[in-house]
Amino acid sequence: MEKPPSLVLRNVSLPDGRVADISTAGGIVTHAGEGVPSDRDIDCNGMFVLPAAVDMHVHMRGGAQSAKEDWESGTKSALAGGVTVVVDQPNTVPPLTTPEAFHARVLAAKESAFCTFAVNSGVTRDTSLSAMWSAGAMAFGEIFYAPSSYGEAVTLEYLCSAFDHIRSLGGLATIHAEEVGPGPDTTLESHAGLRSPEGELRAVRTVLQANTAGCRLHFCHMSAGPSAGAASQGGSVEVTPHHLFLSREMCDTADTFAKVNPPLRSERERKELFAQWNRIDVIASDHAPHTVEEKRQPFADAPSGVPGVETMVPLLLAAVLEKKISLPDVIAKTSSNPAAILRIPQAGFAPGSRADFALYPKTAEKIDAGNLHSRCGWTPFEGMKGVFPSHVIMDGTVVFEDGEFFRTGPAWIPGDGYFPR
């Protein structure tokens, strides 16, 4: 006799307006309709039920940077925000530019992570892109067309040849597109001037012109409307919650906790970015935690970056409650679109989909860093409204419930070029 589904989500309100029971077994959705006997039922009446998010831009730190974050704290933070898949960026310490460093990173994640993960390859002149592709890199980059924290810029000449090589491998190039000008870096305004919206737009256009090979491109953390619009003409567009929901006017001018690359923009520019909503393919957190002590340094010395993996979907759902955006758009930009861009199995309600879900009450609460799980212990969204999940399901198993985590040995998702040694 066939084993009953391990879990049935009952009375799920689907995005098309229907109400159905979602049956799961073996890590996938087996039926959407009237539920059947199961090991466990969860009544979802009156809740948002979302395919769990894929955050394709996180920095999980660890190693020499473990005081900021590590795989355990960072992936717990992800789960507590409704994220079951994270893609780690390669500007680690040391950077992921050799197969040996890459394998060590994957091993560390396997030992400690609470959610499913993938890892990208660094891109430098000394990196063997073919070897990193065979090692299992999900994508290449973020490739720094301008320097940022722990990331060195590549030349335009090398970028052209890298695009040609990545295209030949069938890979995805993810781009950090900025220009960095000279001058003092002492306030949020001066920081934004050094990394201006106009420079971001020029960088996007230069990168598009350099891609004569026709490589698949993904533009990370677009911070201004014109550059997001331009990027959409030749690649997929990623925007962060901090660029959507925060502006310089909301912060003290010397607030190092709001220092990030690309910078927070003016309120006018923030609204212009939000106006590009329909051109934005992906919302990703660019989760980049630093310790409170690091952030309390003088402005010029304080590192750029903010945590955000746990608050990403909750902030978006608060905007849904306020009728600023739609629930189907949140699902597309946090789950189905990033999965499609990365070419990994999608979570969803249809049979055969990955059985990853997050269940949210339809009420918002004030964001409080004391309730979050990142090791850094702070958030730039303190006091703003968020809708946090009560349950998170990964591979058909409850892994987060009412504040408690259950580790199930989450999987590494290698990229398409993976060749086991």
C-alpha cells in the first residue's frame, strides 16, 4: 500500500482565488484539490500560503567573519523569514576563486545550514571559470564592475572575455554595476554621490555593450529607476527591500547602519525605483551583516552592508496588506522568477512542484531586532511593519514552527556544470 502523504496543507487560498488542500509526499506536491489522509494536517484557513522564497543574493559570512554571521545563524534567519533556498556570494574571506576554496565553502554549509543552499563562483583574472563550473558553482559573481566590500573590480577588457567564457559554459553572470568616484565618504549624502544613480546607469549600459557574446546576465541590487529600466533591456533585474523601502531622508545623515553599496537613494529616487515594479524580476535581500561594533566606527571606516534575509518577504507582505503590491507579484519576484533564472526546481501548488511553503498570518507586527535571528543583532528596518511566518515547510517537512527550528539536513544545489570528483 502506498504510504500516505507526509503533510497536507488544508484550506489553502490559491493565487487564482480557489481554495484547495495541498498534499505532499517525498518532498514534492502530489495533489492539489481535496486532501487525503496524511501523517500531519495544517489548517491554513485565513492565512497567506506562499511558495517559499529563493533569496539569490546573500552573504552568509562564516570562517574569519563568524562574528557577523555563520551558516547556522544566517540560514535560521532565512527560514524565520520564509526563505528555504539561499544563494551565497563568493566575496568571502578567502574569496571563492579556486575549486578548493569552493569545496570548503560547500562543506561548511553542509555541516551547519538549516535551509537549502547554493554557492556562486568568484570571477577574477586568475579564476578558472571552467573548473569552478565543474565544481558546482550555481552562477558566476556577483562580478564587481565596481569595488565593494571584500570584492575587487574587474577591468572592462576582462569582463568581455569572461562573458564569452561563461556563455560557452551555459552559465549565468551576475553583475554588481556601479561607478565609484573620488571624494570624501563622510555622510549618507556624500556616499551616495560617490556611487551615484547616474554612474549606476552608465555602468549598466557599459556592461550591456560589453556583452557581445550574448551571455545570460543578471543585474544585482539596482538602486535607481533609470538603471533598473536599462538593465531590463538585456538581463534580469534584482532589487533589494532596503532600496524599495528605505531612503536617506529616513535616516540621520551620519547613520553608518544605513551605509550600503549601492547607497540608499533620496525619497524621490526611491519612489522612481518603485515605479519600475513591473520591470523588476527578482527581490533579493543582499543580506550582508556586519557587527554593531564595526558599524559604530567613523563613517569613512564603517563597512557597507545591511542584514535583510529574514525581513525580505515580511516587508513585502506588509505592503500587500496595505494594497501597494499584489500577492502574485510577491510570489513571482521572490520564488518562481529566481528559481527560473537559476534553473532550479520551483516551489508551488501544482503537482510535481517542490514542496516548500511558508504560512503567514494576515496581520503585520513591528520589526524588532530582538526577535530576529541574524548574529549581527540589528536591522535597518527597526520599527517598520512586517508579516512573519508561523510555519515554514521545506521538502514537505515542517522546519520552522512558532519560533522553533527543526534541522532536516538541507541539500546543496549545485549548478548545471557540476561534475562530481
